[in-house]
Amino acid sequence: MATYRVVLRQSEEGYSVSCVGLPGCWSQGATEEEALENIRAAIREYLEAAEELARDSDSRVIEVA
């Protein structure tokens, strides 16, 4: 599993959190723990969507280290 850096900010509604390496990937939560749990889910969904968009008849998804 990859590790991603996130920016966590306290707001009037709780906490907002965004993933530095994934533009547009953000979430929020009432507590810090909830915000971090939500960003984990958002990162998984972001990566799944990016992989689906990258697939077509002329390309493949390959993992490299």
C-alpha cells in the first residue's frame, strides 16, 4: 500500500483534508479521525477512477516500484 501526504486543517465545521499528490482529492470530517478516515476512502476511490480512465484498448496498467 502506498503512503500519501495529506494536509489537515481545522475549519468551522470540523476538519478539511486534501491529498498533496492527487489534485482535487479532498474530504472532511467532524473530527480529525473522521477526516483522516474519509480521505483514505477518497484516495482509494480517486485511484480506482484514475485507473479506469487510463484503461483503453491501447494501454495497460502496470505497477512499478
